[in-house]
Amino acid sequence: MSETTPLRAPLVIEYPFSRTVGPVQSAFLTGLREGVVLGITRSDGTVLVPPVEYDPDTAEELTELVEVAETGTVTTWAWEPNPDERQPLDTPIAWALVKLDGADTPMLHVVDAPGPDAIRTGSRVRIRWADEREGAITDIACFELEES
């Protein structure tokens, strides 16, 4: 081997464990399977989507689940012109933070837009549900732009 040949070694990153979800995440995922999005209410009345079991600011346990709308507003986005096989759609997409109506926090997901000129911060979107749902975040196939 010459001094200019770099050394190489295979690297596989794995997470060889499984995780169970608690009552809050279980309700959220079950809701997605049923075509319903649930958030959780904090003591100050704000709603977090996706829901978490403990308030991120106070560590208070959260238990009050509420339904939010399947429509919302894009708060920020980035265009992905060359999606790969790990992404939810096989066409160019926008990764976006979407604040669903009734929620106070945005969630990250994909918007199926015809091009970067079609989407903007403030765009209204609606969930496109997966044809077959199993209780996973992928039950939301993507968001699609609402007609203006």
C-alpha cells in the first residue's frame, strides 16, 4: 500500500434496541392511525404537537390530550430537489415546519409542492393521509398545499 492510499474501514450506524411508547405517544400514534391528530395542553393553555409527556420548560407531567385540525400554516421551509429513497415522496419536496390549526408549536414534515415557487412561509396546507395507516408518523403521507 502506498503512502497516498487512504485507509478505509466500513462503518454501520445501528440502534439495536426497541423502544416502547408511553400513554401520550401511544395515543398520538393511535390517533394518526384513525386519521386524527392529537396535541397536549400545557398548564398555560398552549398546545404542543406532537405531544410530549412532560412540559419542556417546567418538567410538569402533561396528560390533557386535545384534537387539533388537519390543516395548518407553513412557518418555515426548505426545498429538496433530489429526494432519495429514504424520503416519503419520490418527487422534489419541501421540508417544512407546519403549525396545525389549534396547535401552538409546529411539526416537521414534508409538503408535496410542484416547485419552490409554489410554497412560501404562510402557505396553508392540509394533511394527505396514507392509504394504509398503522399508527406511525408515516400515516401522514405528506402535507399538500390548499387552493388559494
